[in-house]
Amino acid sequence: MKKKVVLAFSGGLDTSYCARYLSRDKDLDVYSVIIDTGGFSKKELSQIGDRARILGVTSHHVIDETSTFYHQCVRFLIYGNVLKHHVYPLSVSAERVFQAIAIARYARHIKADYIAHGSTGAGNDQVRFDIIFNIMVPDITILTPIRDQNLSRADEIAYLSDSGIEMDWQKALYSINKGLWGTTVGGKETLTTKSPLPDDAYPTPVTRKDPQELQIGFRHGELADINSRKFKSPVDAIRYLNELAGAYGIGRDIHLGDTIVGIKGRVGFEAPAPVLLIRAHQELEKCVLTKWQIYWKDQLANWYGMMLHEGQFLDPAMRDIETFLRNSQELVNGTVTLKLSAGHFDVMGIESPNNLMSEEFGTYGEKQTGWNGNDVKGYSRVQANPVRIFYAVNGFKEPYNL
């Protein structure tokens, strides 16, 4: 009997090469599995399944992890307003972890001999997949044909063409990864820092320019409604928001940052719903949380995003941070009004029953109700004391005469 290999399959160039190579050249029974984290339509999943069979796999399986992905990860990214380097909403970073977890479970279920992925040797995904597999299925050997053979995209295209596999070569010029929490786009422009991606590289075309207002409601920090419309689940609401805002070209950007493997990396992305939700949620939190709640939440959320980005989702410290983030959202209730326009959006206003910006306690720059001028004089004098004493004791007349 042939040995079994479970292949994390997306239908793209890299995993198409792996499917063909492992079945034809390595003579393995390839069990291709696509993990849907919210980025595929039924038609696309069907087409990907057809491609897997053409490539010679023994079996093809679809696992829908979208709801799990939202409840165990996405909502915490919203709670924490997590943006890598203040720009990137961790679209692929987060999804790869959940894809790897589902792949590992499936490999264990069918008693696979090998587990494979199509990551290159120069990116982050190889580390994310390998870490999860080494934790969950350490007894199963990991195969990585692209990484091991150090293949370029041109090499892969040539191999598939020579073996009689036809693909849309033009589309293959860009590596596109779709998911609920955003779509990343990689191509020749992202290999250097000097050029933007062309408009046609982004999957969603810009079709709207007419401005419109949008109201996003939150309850306990979670997306509750859009323009007072309730949805069956937050996942449905996020999909609706992606479609609506994506038509304006909102959420398009390029992220340049540090990779897990120590080099700098650049990737384009479109993430309309994440960008809108994180900004709206953050503005609402400014109204309802205290200064120190916001400060400490920012510190922990930054660590949460960094660990998730580097594939460390299964570290128990992540569950501890999630407990803090969940607890911080109890009073994050209200509605944020945004104005969508071609290519950008603005925050128009915030309403909340828990708004700490209350006239009852004073209006900034206008009136005081909870204190008087003498209170501020005494407070300011006490606050100045430590530094005043430092300069006096050390004989410094001017602060910068050190």
C-alpha cells in the first residue's frame, strides 16, 4: 500500500505543484485538504476540488473553520485592535494558524504517514505550519517540496506545464490568499520597496464613489449590527462589511515589516471589514474605558498579535491574554458612525450608554463641575514636586543644564 500524505491545499501555484509532485514523483496517496477560513465561495471550492483531482490526488476534502476562526481568534483581534505595525490586521497570520490546526487534526484522524504544505523557505508560513504540526502531531513527518527544492514560481509553472497541467499563468503572477479577515496579494512589486501594486492586482474592483454613512453597533465589544441590521452571526456581518466597503477600495494597503525568519517582508492586502471594525471599535473604547484600561490592553494586545503572527497561538499565555481582553469588553457598547468615500473613510461620531465623556463631570476646555481652580493649583504643585526637588538638590537652575 502507498503511504498517505495530507497536503494543506489552496489550489494556488505552490500547492498545485506539491499535489502533482507528491503523487507522481514520490508515489504517495495525496489527501488534499482545503481549510476554509471564510475566503471562498461554493463555486470556488468546487473549482479547487476539480483542480486537485486533475493534479492526481487520491482524495480531496473541505473543512469549514470559519466560525471557529471567528470565535477563537478574530473577536480577540477586534477586542485588542490588533494591527501589525499599526497597519496590517494579521489576515494570513491568523488564518494560517487555524488552517494548520485543522490539517493536523485531519492527519491524525486518517492516520497519515506524512503531512505537507507548500510554503517556501523564505516566508513566515513555513514556521507557522511547522510549529503547529510539531506541537499537535510530532510523530508525523513534515514534507515541504517548495522549501526543500528551493523552487521559484517560474520553476513550478514549468514543471506543471511539462507534466500536462494547464493553469491560468497570468493569474499565477500574483499570490492571492483569501480569508474572512482579509486578502493578501504578493507579486513582483512586493519583492522590493519602491513600487505599489497595480489596481488590477487586488481581487475586489472599485465600483463605488458615492459617499455614504455607515453605523456599526457593538455589544460587549463584539460586532452587533450594521445600520441597525441584525445578522445571523458576526461572520455574516463581516462578510457583508467586506463586500460593502471593498467596493470603495477601502482597506487596501501594503505592509512592510519584520518576518519570523529575520528578514524584512512586504505584502499587499485588502481588508475592508477589519480596517473599519478595528478603527470603529478603538474609537468606541476611547469613550468607555479608563486611561489605564486602554494602556494595559494595548500592551497585551500588541504581544497577542506578535505571538499570533509568529505561529505561537497554542502557547498558554495566549489564553491568559484572551481572558484579559474578554473581561475588558464588558462595557464596550455603542454605535460608531463612519462615512465611506472612494478609497478612505472618516469617523463621524460615537454614541454609547457607557460614555465617560459626560457633561455632568465637566466639559474639556469649557467648564468644570467636579473641581475648582484651587484644586488644580494644589494638584499641579504636588505633581511638580518630585522633579522640582531633583533640580534643587542637584543645583540645576535649568532643566537642560545637565
